[in-house]
Amino acid sequence: MQKVRRERGGIIRAIKQRCNKGVRMLIRRKGHGVHSPFVFNFIIRVIEEKARYYAYEQIEDTYCKAKQQAKKESLPKPLPLKYHKLTYRIVNRFLPQTILECGSDCGVTTQALTISNAQIRTITENVQAELKNYLAQIIPNLIYIHAQSTDEENKHIYSILAPHLAEYQTIVVSGIRKNEQSYKLFTEFASNNTIKVTIDLYDIAILVSSPKLNKQTFKVGF
């Protein structure tokens, strides 16, 4: 009976999420209702950018191989392709010199983060214990946080990163609505005073810590 309830709850949650996404796609596109010049420009020129970048072909190829590998070995599927292309555009927009990737997504995200510039210094940390040592030495310009396997792991990642957040950082967080607890943990992390702008795309979020911006949250369809 308990298993049936869990399955039923999962189905209801999936239907609810699909409806919420559909509504957001209808009413929160193209910068409608956004009064921040920075966020409006970011929505139009990065999130909704339609240009065909040269790197997309390589990202698409890696993505297809990752999907096939995941199916073959019964591994978790990578995030949808559109998020990897968005990651590439985010890097193009902010031009980070140092990137910290917490976790991984079949290697597709790593490629999207680095393909635009071979000189970008990227550290991928799968062992949480190593994060403190890294952050004590280097302040990354961009941080990508993958959804961890459990909420406890998510909480641990956030707790390590929070004291080391700095001005003029960009943080991308995936899987923010994996479940209710994951969203609660994310909102607590995003409430950090260093983070000024949160752009919530439903499944992922983009956080910006520029002191020139007011602290605001924007929900955008993507």
C-alpha cells in the first residue's frame, strides 16, 4: 500500500510540474513583466537566444552518445539538451576564467562549460571533502552545481559553498525541483545575502552575485 501511495504521489507531482511549466511558458517569456535591465537583457540575449552556435554540433554529438550510454548501462539520463546549450551561452555571456563543477552529468555539462575557451580552468569535484580545500585557495568565477543523489548531499554541498560565495560570481544549480526538500534547500541557499539575482527556470536556476544588482527573484519560462 505504501509503495502504491508513493507511486501515485510521484504521478501527481509529475502532472503538477508539467502544468506549472506549461503556464510559465505561456506567461513568463520574452522578459514580460521584468523591470530589471540586466535580467531583461539576459533573458533576451542568453536564455532565449536562437542563434546557431558553432559548438552546438559537438555538444549535440556528446549528448547523443551520453544518452545511448545511459540507456545501455541503465544510468540516469543527462539533462535535456537545451540546458547544455544554455550552459554554453552562459559561459559566453560571463566569460569566466575559473569554473567549479560540483558533480557531473555524463560529461556533457563539462564540455558545454569549456568548449568555448580552452584556457578556462575547470575543476570538477565529485568528492565533497575536497571542496573546502579548493575553495580555500581559489575563488571560481562560475559554479555549476549538479543535483546530488540525495537531499543530504545537496545540503552538504550548499553548506560548504555558502561561506565562500563572492561578488561577481555566477552559479547554475540543476534539479532544484527534484522534490519538495530539494527546492527548500535551494531557496535557503539562494537567500544568501551575497546572491543578488535568482533566475528560476523551473528545473534549473541561475544565480548572480553582482553587488550592482538588487536582490530579486525572477521566474522565467524555458
